[in-house]
Amino acid sequence: MAKKQDTAQISPVLDVTPPASMRRAGRLTSLLIAAFLIGLFYLAYVLVSQSPEYMAKAGKTGYGTVCDRFGDVLYDGTKPLTAYPAGHFTDVGSLIGDTTGQMNNTLIARNLGALANYSFLYGSDGHVTLRTTLSHKANQAVYKALGSKDGTVIAYNWKTGELLCCVSKPGLDIAKGYANLDSMPKGSLLCKAFYPTVPGSTQKVSTLIAAYQACGIEKINALQFNCKGSFLNAKGQLIKCHKSEGHGKQTLSEAFANSCNPYFAQLVQSPMLPLSSVIETYTQMGYSVNNAAAEPLEMDGIRIAAASTELTDQNDFDTQWGCLGQGRTLVSPFQLMLFQGAIANGTGCAVMPHLIDTKTDIDGTVTAWHSGEPAQTGQLFTSEAAKAVQAVMTENAAKHYNISLPAFQCGVKSGTAQVAVDGKAQENSLLAGFCLDADCPVAFCIMIEARSSNDITTAQIAKTLLTNLKGVS
């Protein structure tokens, strides 16, 4: 009888693998489905996140309000601005802005969508509010104190980063509109605190930091130079002192208080302070030196151009003059204030300023605009240099500003900037400084344009500023 074959051994193995063309088609289909889902999710995100701005720009909804830290209105998109007292918005016009599009570097222009009274989920039945860190009362007091003088004043809490005061004159009353735009004073649409200006002798703070870092604190503090009213540098170029008869032999602290140009010119020319070290320090502090790239600063979308200067030869007038805050050196009051914050805290690293505190959404939800710890600048200079400059500046305030600022523990550096405006020479008066009082941890920069001897002083403005900010933050 024949042996029966094992059918399992002779049955052919079926190949069920789909052909390559089908596998490619399957992968393509999966990719298309994934792309479709991603696009769908993105569309949903755009509808939810950007629909308020689209609806507002289309005129379908209005805008909410911007208020100060105490609830005082700084802009109102829910009713006519003329409903407020005359001049109510003038001190903050170029900082807060409005929704007309006339100004593009303001809080509203940079955060327009966040102010729209519309939500994809809740419609337009509600009221959006951006609460700022500003004290409108302090802002108005400083604006009033400037009187007829133009200029800018900016101050922030160097511990928390809260911007407390920001005034720019000539002011802009947004309630009056722009019918007379052509006749508005020059600078009305700009917040001058954010734009580079000639810093004058406030620049000597940066130069002193560079000297401390390159040569050591004890060596610089012990350094003496003679001032005879002028200094003839190595190239035979003359740098004059504001005191024509000179200051005589001075230490660093004396020259700092006297704002002596010949002393600091000799310091810059000294072989003990290589120009490469000055350039390195300036660059670390955020300056664009000799056209090198430097990152602009930013505060809640508002952009601030980086400081800049040209330093090519430490024996040459232009370089020495630049280190003294003239020539091609330009720094914004915002950045000068930032340096003061890094000096005040003694670390050489400043807390970044911010202006928006919270947002109240259309459904009444209040959220913090900035979460976590305050943002930092990174290391601008060493903590040793920060503490050394702080000591020099507080000594200067104690000895020379004890009458104008008797109630505050401050550090200050004054400056006079020689500028030309529309071909006419003028002198701007500046004061950069900080307050160390526990109830007034404020860093500031003040600039009064075209100041004469009979005008209000920067120290008087500082007194008004600190008096109104005491206990605020």
C-alpha cells in the first residue's frame, strides 16, 4: 500500500506581501492624512488665536482698554477718548499709542490682537483689558515737572522689571486725533526713551566698567591724573574740560563727580587700559562697536535699537571723545537705565523691563502676561565691576546731591550732551542713576533737551520721580 504524502509539506507558501506600488501608495495616503490633520489643527489654532485681530481690523468688533497698575485708564477703545479730562492721555500717548496705525512702536501697535474685544469661543460679549505696570500718577507728575522742556524720563523696578514711568515730550494727546499732524512738534509720535541719543558723560559709567574689568578695582581707584582745563593727547588734539581753569590732580572718584573730560581721556589713552578691553566690555554690554552686529532690545514687542560707537585708536580724539559720550556714541535712555539696574543689584546682570502685567480676557479670565521668574539680560559686566561702580555712584550722590535728593539712598551720574538739531547746536542734560531704598528700588534715566542754566534740573526731576514712585512697587 503506498505511503500517503504529507499535504502540509507539499502545499505552496502564499506570498501575501502587497506589491511595492501599493506600499508606496499606502505611505503616501498616510502622509496626506497626517498633513491634512496638521493643517486642520493649524487652521483651528489660527481661528482661535488670531480671529480677534482679524475681526477687529475688519471693523466687526472694537478694542478694549489699557490701564495702569491701579486701574487708571491709559487708552479706551470702548468709548470716545474725549470723554476723559483734557490732557488725560498726553503723558502716555507715544508710549501706549492707539489703534489708528499712526504709530508703530507702541504697546498697542505691537499687541493689537491681544486688545481686540472678540473671542472665537465667546464672541464679542465682553471686555478685554491690558493692565500695565505703569503708575499714571507718577507719569503725570514727571510730565508736569518738565514744564516747557522737551525730553524723556524712564524708570523701572530693578528687582522685578516692572516699568513704572515713561515720559516723552513733546507729548501727544491721542484724544485730539491727527488732523494737525503736519504742525505737530518734531518727535511727537516717538517715545524718545527707546531711541539712541548722545549720552554725554553718562557714558563714563561704561568706560569705568571697562577700566575696572581690565585693570582691577584697586588700581583704577588709586589712579590719579592732572586736569589743567584741557588735555593735549598723543596726536596733538585738544580735549577740553567744562572747567576752564581745570580741576588739578584728581582721583577716580573726584574725576567722576566732576565729570572731568581730561581725566577720562587720559584714562582711555593710558597703556594700562588696552582699547581691545574697552571694545570687549562695550560689546558684552550690548553696544555695536565699529559697525559690528548687536541685538536690539525688546519690551513686550516694543523695539529698542542697540547702543553703538566707533573706537579705532585710543590715542585719537574721536575714540577718546566717544568713550566720554560724544562723537559717534549713541545710547537710548532705556539702555542707560538697564545698565543702572545691573549696577543697583550688584550682579552686572539686569532684570529685563516689562510693561504689560496681566490680561483680562473677554470671558473675565485674568492671566499673567509674563510667567515664571523675570527675564534677565545675561551678564553685561562682572559683579565686582557692578559693586565698584555702585560705590562710586553712591558716593557721588551722597556728596553732591544731598540737597536735591536728601530723602533717598541713590547713585547717580550726570552728563551734558552736545548735539545739533536742525543745524542748531544745543546741550541736552542727562542723569542716569538708581535708588537702593527698600520701598523704592528704582533705576532711571532722565534727559532734558536744550536745557539752559535757568531751567529745571535733572536732579529736580529725579526727586519728583522718586517721590511719586516711593512705595509703589
